[in-house]
Amino acid sequence: MFNNYKKNITRFSQFILVLAMAIFIYSCKKTDVIGEDPYAGGKQPLGVKFDNALPDPSLATQGSEVTVFVRGLKKYENDYKFYVNEIEATVLSLTDSTVRIKVPNNASTGGLSIITKEQTFFGPVLKIDGKVSIDDSFQQVNGATYRESNGNIGGAAIFDLGSLPNGNSFVVGAFNNFDNKWTEKVPNGGIAQIDANGAYVAPIANDATSVTFGKGANGPLTSVTRLSSGANSGKYIVSGLFSSFNTTRSNRLNISSITRLNSNGTLDSTVIDVINPTPDDLKKNKDTVPSFNGGVTGSIVKSFVYGNRIYIIGNFQNYIRRFYERSTYDTKVLDVVRMNQMACLKLNEVNPVNEGDLDLTFHYNPSTKQSPAAGNGSINDAIQQPDGKLVLVGSFTTFNGVPANHIVRINLDGTVDQTFNVGSGADADISAITYNATTNKILVTGLFKNFKNSPKQGVAMLDLDGGLTSTFNFGAVTLGFPTFAGQLNNGKIIVSGSFKTYNGVVRQGFMILNADGSLAAGYNNTGQFIGSIYKMVESTSGSNTKVTLVGYISRFDNRTFKSILRITLKN
């Protein structure tokens, strides 16, 4: 007890000491400074303020005059600058309540601002009218999203857009909720149909010709291709990273990242005989399986149909075929062949059992019974040229043991085409490649600073033989880098990315260039872009050009989107 008493006295003494110190500190003179004043050095308010009124006019053209309603600026009339989306504007007149400006020739839609006495004041957005506008007749506003099990909804990518004969399109991607049409029984598993104006096309009950995908895929789809010849004409090949289509039963997952759909969107399937170890269960004498029996272990980035073959490109390691002759209803025997990053699969075979078989004349070594090494890094994108040859881009520096700095062309037998005139290639990763069949030009985009030993700041234009197009010179971007470049049939080029300026002119992630790489006059009026474009599809409407953009897009011209929109370009 005595020890406890001593401990209590000690604690009390400590408390008294702490209290005395606190009283001493509190009673210090008010002039004593303890530490630095966090608010010292602040700037005095200048009294400059934008009114709530919109500029007059609120939609202006480059070079036109606009009245902006702002107060308190008159007393600083010899010491301020006025900006339209960070580009300095010429001030024509100034009063106590207004500023009249001339819109800069390079201005794009964005906020107005004033800088004076090292302080910045932000005003309303000034819309710039030009030759590019969002096509509001395109009715897809809810776009692609991903709905999680807890009900949360987030953005999701669209990777491909495939045109249909009736003018509609299939969109495929990493979404499970398209246009908010998700239901628990029937989510939009990576694929949906839209009409020519972007509206979601729902299946019609009891209509045998209606396109219905059921649950869709249980993983992302990256490519959709319509078959136009042979016994499978009118059907579709879809590829990506998925193991089932229109089912979630674990014992029915007989797909390996690629399959074929019927013209109405259902899985192309067939009934086969299988071994039944339990003869009393007659239901297991047969099984319904995908008609296309072939796939890979890993992801397919792109798939191309050429003749009666499908060329698949990705980051996979093995080709897989199910050996149904020795399989049961519940367990499938797999035939596995080591195939690195590329494979060619058969189509329109006389014997349907061979649909999806591996074509051993492509990228295959009979002596080792597997493919060559392929790339020493990932493949990010690919195109197929008119002659069937493939051009691959990515992070690799060798391909099949041959030097290939981030770009390589592949012959129809899978070998490296060393006649492709890209020389030393790129000095850093290439993220995207596009091809325009009208202009016969290739555009590559990425992190590189040099291509073929020539300064190229992230975008280069190539001829079909791989040579640089000397008339195209991409300028300098700041605070980011380009991620996509695609050429329109009229020669103009759409570029997107995370950059802030181009050749010193503010271009917030999106711009349209002439064929020589200069900014196209009148086509750069749009404001902020946030996201990535993965594909663009061009069409015509009267004298104008329509371009549908898909990808992982959240903002365009300061408006919110969900990975798909259409723009109009005035000619």
C-alpha cells in the first residue's frame, strides 16, 4: 500500500510541474513570438472580381471581339495581362466594370483569367467556335462503365468498334454496364450494340433476328471482327481476355480469350459426343461446346482476319485446343503448344472439328515443336497491311532474336521482315499504331524522342515500307506526351494524350494537325481533353466529316463522357 501511495504522490507532483509550466507559457507577454506567423507575407486583396455574367458573346471565334464583365481592374490598367485559356489576349478597352478583348488566333475553349501584381483571378469559360464540335445527335451519353458487386460504378474502357451491314455497330471493351442497361441476370459483359446515332439497341423479345449477347464475356474484349466470306460469313470473331460467354458456370468455361459469335450475337456452339464415365447419367453423353475450338493462355491485344485465317497478337505464351475425343462432360483434355505472342488459327475448314486449329506454317518451328522466342518485351498494338503482313509495336528491342527497337514487321510465315525500312526504330516504347488505307500512311505514337535516328517527339509518320514520311514533322509537347495519333482520309491528323502545349500553344490533350504536323487552323477550338483514345471511326455527313472516338475518355471540350463520343469536323 505504501508503495502505491508513493507512486500517487510522484504522479501528482509531475502533474503540478506540468501545470505550472503551462501557466508560465500562457502568461508570457503578447509581444513574445513563439514560432513563425503562418499568415505573414500574405498579399493584400486587390479587389479584382469577375461578375457572374457570361462573356458577351459567350460563343466567340478566334480573332473576334468579346466583352467580359469584371470589376476593380481599372486601377491596374497599366499592370495586368488578360488570358483566354492561358493564351494572352489583346485588351481593346477597359472600364470600371468591363474589359473588351480580342480573342487570340490560337485560342481554344477554356477559362478566362487575369494576372496582376503577381496574383491570378479566374473567370468564366469562354466557348470558342470553330470547325470542331461535339455531335449532340449522337445519343450515347451514359457510355461504358463497370458496376462492382457492391453497386459502385466506375469508368471502363472501350477498345474496339465494329461496323455492321445495317449501319449499327458493336462496341467491345472492359465494361459490364453499357448505357446503364445492366441487370443482375443480364449484364453487358464487354459487348453491346448501338445504332448509327449511338443509341443502345436492346434485343426484342421473341425476335429470332435480334442481336442478344446474354451475359456476354466474363472478361474484357479487345477486338471484334465481322467475317465476310466462307461458311461463316456474317458471324463475328471476338477476342480479349475471357473464359466464358453467356454463362458463369465454372464447369462450362471452354473459351480461351477468343471465340466466334453467330450473326445474332449468340455463341456459335455445337453438340459433340464425349466420354461418359457414368452411363446412368444420359445427359452427360453429349456436350454443347464452342464451335471455334482454339485459344491462348493470356491476353489477345489484336486479332485480324485475312483470307481463311485469323492472326492473333498479344501477350500470351501458349496455344490451347480442347481434345474433345478424350474429354468428359465435366473435364476437358487440353492440347497445349508453346506459342509466344503470335499465332494463326484456321477458319472455314471442311471438317468443322478443325475450326480454330493452329496453323503450323506460321511462327512455328517443327524441330522444337513450338514457336520462336518472339519479342523480349510486351506488344502494345498492331496493324495488318493490305498484303497481310503484320506490324507490331511495343516495349521489345528484339524479335525472334533479331534487333527490333519497339517496331517490327512480320511476314505471312511469322518470320521478321527485314526489308521493313525502319532502321534503328524508336529509342523508347511505342504505345499505339494506326493505318489509313486511303492515304497509305502509318502513324506510331509513344514515349520515344528519336525514330530512325531522326528527332521525333512521340509521333512519327511512316510509309508502307517503313520509311519516314519526310514532309511530316511533329512538334514539341510539354507536361505530358501523346498516346494516340490517327490520320483522317483528308490528310488531317487527330492526336490525343496528356500534354499541355504543342509548339508553345496551349492544347489540353487533344489537337488536329495538318498532314505536315502544323496545327490545323480553325480545327483547334476545343477545350480540355482527359483520357486515352484507342480507336477512331470516320464517316461522312453531307460536306462534313464525323469521327467516333472510343477509348477510356472522361472529358472532351470540358464536358464529361464515358469512353465514347462523336465529333463533327467542318470541311
